[in-house]
Amino acid sequence: MVKLNKIYTRTGDDGTTGLVDGSRLPKHAARMEAIGAVDEANSAIGLAICALDAGGVHDALTRVQNDMFDLGADLATPGEDFTPGEMTLRMVAAQSEWIEAQIDSANETIAPLTSFVLPGGSEASARLHVARASVRRAERAITALAGAEPVNPAALTYVNRLSDLLFVLARDANDGGKGDVLWVPGANR
């Protein structure tokens, strides 16, 4: 359990931040950019939750928020061993599999796509689209990190699936896709 009595430590005043292994990085490092993007995406998910009724999707996204903290902890643990342990938190395939099951379940009742969907419709849908776009940004930051340093493949899979889930949930929030705002190519030429 985490216990924080003091919020400021002054250890980051020099522009660095600490990782799980005790090493320090500049706050602008690619690893920190990825961790920050995950935090921003998690905040956007929290905002989307505020527009949802308790139960169902609300509870599923609260679970996702917890997984996002796991993702941040995974990214804050450099190295090439992605095996979870008692003192090492790593993303695992089961977390992505749960996301896939949520996507499949939600998608069963949604009308098939006939065009690209504009982000909007209901307030809940719009918020879910903002969260989806934030997750995509986090994914770009994580894949940029993966281009330079080892990143847990389960973390990459999770963030990719999560944006898909948020897209499906946004459509579901638009009356099962009936309230989707569809893109009309070239409509305003």
C-alpha cells in the first residue's frame, strides 16, 4: 500500500525525477513523456466517467483507471525483464484480454459503421472520444520510447486495445451508434 504523508520532496527541483529502480531521468526524457501521457489519458478517462451512470461502463472504466496506474508503474520500471513479481509491477496479457472481452460485449449491440464517426453526439460520447484521443497520444509516446529502449510488449498491447474500447464505448454512449455524428467527406467544399 502506498502511503504519502508529504506531497513535495524537492528531489525534482533539478529537473529530474526518480524511477522505480532508483535511477533518475530528466523530466523531458522519452520515458517520462510516456508516463505523463498515460497520466493525462487516465485523467481524461476520469472526466468521461463523470458523465456516466454508476454501474456497467462506469465501473469498467474505473477498473481501466487502475490498470492505467499499473501501466505507469510498468513504464517507470526500466529494464528488459517484463516478468511481474512481488516488488515489480508489470502489465500482463490478461489485462488486454479483459479489454478485448469488453469490446466484444459492447460491440454486439452497436449498429455497424457506415462512415467514419465524428467525435461527439452526446456529452458522454464526446468525453469518451477525448479519452480515446488521449490514449492514442499515450500510445504514440510509448511506441516512441519503445523505439529507443525496451518496453513491455503487454503494455503496448494494452494501450492499443484501450483506444479501441473507448471508441466502442463512445459509440455505445450515442444510443448504440444511432446518435453517432457521421463524417460526410467533402461536405463543405
